[in-house]
Amino acid sequence: MSPSELRKALMSRYARWRFNRVVRNVRRLPALSRGNMPFTLLSMVHTRDVESYMLAARSFARFLNPGRIVVVCDPSITEEDRASMRACIPHIELRSATEFRHPELPVGGCWERLFAITEYACDSYVIQLDADTTALGDMPEIRDAIAGGIAFTHGERVDQQIISIADAVAFIEKFALRERPHVQALAEYALRKLTPDMPQRYVRGCAGFSGFPPDPQLRDRLLAFAAQMKTLLADRWADWGTEQFASNYLIANYLRAEVLPLPRYCAAVQSDATTVFIHFIGYCRFTNLKYSRHARSIISRLVRASA
């Protein structure tokens, strides 16, 4: 290991330790009261992320408190984890991932989360919230999306737009097809072979924070899309990353959909003074102390607000 690699490894270990020491204080907050905003907040949670999930949900509900909060429990979730989440959010609905498996969809890789969204979106606006996110300020764009029935995702670039499949394929051909491309790039390139009767728009967004307006046909749309992609990608369709790709496709093909403005909604490495929502995606989660600093600040504000 080179000196620079060693420094990065040590920083990552220290940053993770610091975050874990800070985030455990979320357990000391008073229980969250049920909100009255007309949407469902849905997440899939692993046992290692229970405290960070509680931070994400509490920070989000400070600005937009939903009437319904649902967690799809990864098989790693224990009874102690369930008790902790109920103490934090008494009205939380805890569902097992095994409830959301379908013979025509891959198992794991967050596919159970997307299938769960199609159940709750039958009659509710659903916001998918990853456990590694923090809300820092008011989010009028999200409030407007809920009120207007507009689908959303947070993107990769400033001024990013939802585009045609033809344009998406051209972009992938130019920038993302390498000797051993990621499965998301392979899937996006395979979109060129979708049958003409399938919706023809796409967005390279992030499934970690996305909004699904009510749509009783969403499950049927997902299964129809998955059936074609399974044929096109064969065994690669079960790889990690295909769930995000499918989520991107579903979002893009709502009648009204948008990409949230960056850097107001962004990954941690893109944030600035205007950011109101940060996603601490894995590759940037513990490269520095930003996550622990935000966690400390958010918990302190929630404590003061409850006093």
C-alpha cells in the first residue's frame, strides 16, 4: 500500500468512527409525531444503517413530515433494530423484503424496494429516501412535486434533463462503453432494442432520492420493462445497479417528471452553500469528516426544536 493509499484508508476509518459516535445520539431524540403531508416516505434499510436511516428520516421530516413512513427491512434487520426504529418513529410500518419478491424480478440489489414502491404508489405519492442522506433546509421543489403529481430524481450534472432513449444511447456510446462497462451502462445501451410500444424516455438519475406520483399501473409498467431487459441482458440483469436503472426509466416516463436542480440536491462532493439535500453516496461517505459534522449539526437542531 502506497503512503497516499494508507492516508486515505486511515482517514476513512477515522471518519467512519467519528460518524458512528455522533449518529448514535439520534436515539436520544423525542419520538417523531406523525405528519399530515400527503405522501409516503419509503426506504430499504440494512442493520448497519439503522442509525443513519433514523438521521435521514428525522432530518427529512423536519421540513416535510409525511403521513406515512415505511421501511422495507433487509433480511439483516434484527428485532432490536425494529424496536429502535419504532422508538424513533412510533407510526413506522416495517415490512420484510421477502414480501416484495417477484419471480420475474431479480432478488436483492434493492429490487424489493422498487417493487414495494409500486404497491404504495397505487394510491399515494411515494418518496424513496436512502439511509445515507441528510436534509439541510426547506425543499420547496419537493413540496411542489407532491402537490403537482410530478415525478423527480436527483441527477449527476447541472441543468440535466430527461431525454429520449435515442439521446441516452448516443451518450452512453460516446462516454460510458469501456472494455468492461458497468451493468448500468450496458443496460442503458440496450435501451436501443426496446420495442416501439414501450415508453421512450430516460434519465441518468439516482434511485437514492426519487419521487413517484400515484399510478395504479406502475407495477405493470415495471414488470413489462423488466421482462424485455431480462431478455436483452440475460444473466447481467441480476447485477447490482439494474434496480437504479429501472427506477430511472420509470421516473423518466411519467407524464410529468423532472431532475432536481444541482447543487441544491446532490452528492456530498458536489455540495455548496446552496445545498438543501445531500446524498453521502458510498464513494464519498467517509473520505472526510463532512458526514459526521452534518450529523452533529442536524441532531443539535432537532434537540433544540424539541425543547
